[in-house]
Amino acid sequence: MKALLLVLLSLAVLSFGPHAMASGEVNLYSARKESLIRPLLDRFTRETGITVNLVTGKAAALQKRLEVEGRNSPADLLLTSDAGRLYLAKRAGLFQPVESEILQRAVPPHLRDSDNHWFGLSRRARIIVYSKRRVRAGELARYEDLTDPKWRGRLCIRSSNNIYNQSLLASMVAHFGEEAAERWAAGVVANFARPPRGNDRAQIKAVAVGECDVAVVNSYYLGKMQNSPDPSERSAAAEVVPLFPNQADRGTHVNVSGAGVTRYAKNRDNALKLLEFLVSDEAQRWYAASNHEYPVKAGIEVSSTVQAWGYPFKEDALEMRWLGVHNVTAVKIFDRVGWR
């Protein structure tokens, strides 16, 4: 009898397959650094008992990994930055749709995929920062002002292979068409203080030391520098003034970090639970306080640092999908105007 019972138990395990064996875990591929996501994952585990196995890496590398792994991929959830990347991941067939009233209520329609393949988890604004010593308040108001010849040799910005810049330009294609977007890009190139290099922190530092007077950066980089344990970063951040462009018209360009359940998720239910947790009040407050990003969920306070810049501000309400739709066009424009 005991031998028969062991055989029956073995058959039951085999019949349930990997879902039963892995019911207490979820596998996350994250383009966000572990330090930016692990505290939240640990909270999720404490609350649910579900273990989160985390793999971090560059966004493009993780997407390629998912494509190569195909149905053999262990990943249940892909978390990445920028709606352009989320759109491209969906187009590559890396996500599956999910139905969730929690996600539908928490994430505004323009910050998620219309087919429920991915959902924005946090917002960031692509703002202008300028030197408090060499630029007067009121000299700039719009992204379009960056093409004015008065800024010749005074502008710093990242390279064209940066997805944040690609999405900013894609938003202009969506609003004004390809020709107008190309004129803007050409005007920006004409005003470069130096060939594009470095990340957004490097642009802020360049303004601080006088290498340029104006730069374009994601808002949370400034917030992190203002609160950095490194005195040199705090000092550089103190030399610039944040400006939220286009407040009198379409609003400041915003983007998202976001996530979706992978197409071949073995732990689909747990992946959905984690995704829903990431839009909970608790998680949204953590994003806002620790990384100085803007929550996607209404009613969640921003950090005191972000509040001091002026909040709320007028945001561009463009649907995030257009940043992906026009990504290829944006890259071609960058190539034509010599934005390297």
C-alpha cells in the first residue's frame, strides 16, 4: 500500500507539471537596477509568501534574451523603462494580455497598452535644466526654444541612441509630423556645446561646470542628485534650475517605466499578483519617495524634492504607444540631421 501511494503521488506531481512545482515563486527580468526594485520585491514576498527570482540587465539585452529563449524562457514578468521599449517588446510578441480590474483602475488609459499587454508603473518627465548663473528665468519656456540661435554652443544632451531622446522626438512626430520634428532635431544639433556623451547626470554636471548652459534630462536624475550621499553630485544639482516645458500648450513630455506578463510565463498568476502589487498604494509611495519619480496612480504624494519643483504640472497626455509607433522614424531623423 505504501509503495502504491508513493507511485500515485509521483504521478500527481508529474501531471501538474512546472506550475505546481513553482507555485510559490515568480521570475522577474528587470531593466531597473536591483537597488531600485529589490526593496519592493522583498515587501511583496513578505506579504504574499511568493519568492521573486530577479534577473537584472540592460533593457535591450533582456529583450533579446527573451526572444532567444522563446517558450523555454523562465521569465514570468519583464520590467523595463520607456514606453518605446514596452511597445517594441509587445510587437516582438514577448507579452501576453492580462485582465485585471486592479490594473485598470490604477493605471490611466494613456499610460498602458490598449490591449493590456503592459502597464506603466511610474512616470518621469523629460525636463530642461539650466544654469542658475548664466541663464535668466523666462529665457526658456518650450522644447522648441532650444533651437533658437541664442543657444548656439550652449546645449548639452545625450546621444541619439538613447531611448529617452528617441521617445521625446517620437512625441514630436506624433504631434506635428515628421518634417517639423526633423527641423527641431536639426536646430538642436546646431546648438550643441559638444558631441553628445554621458548619461543624464553627466549633462547636469556639464551645466554645473560651465561646459554648457542648458541641458535636457529625465526629472528623477535631478532628484537623485539633489539627495545624493556624494557632495559633488549635490553641489552640481544645486547649480541648475528645473524647467517643465510647454506649460502653455501641450504640456511636458512624460514617459513611464512599466511591465508586462511574458508570453510563456510559467507562473502567470504570481506574475499578475506582482504586477498588481507594483501599482498598490504602498509600492507607488515607495517609487515616489525613493526614486523621485511620479506615481501612475492618482492620489499618491510625490517626494518633497519633487514637490519643491512645482507639482502638479501640465503633462503631455499623448498615448504612450505613439512613442513606440514613431520610434523608427525618430531614429531615421536623428541619422539625417547628424545627431550621433
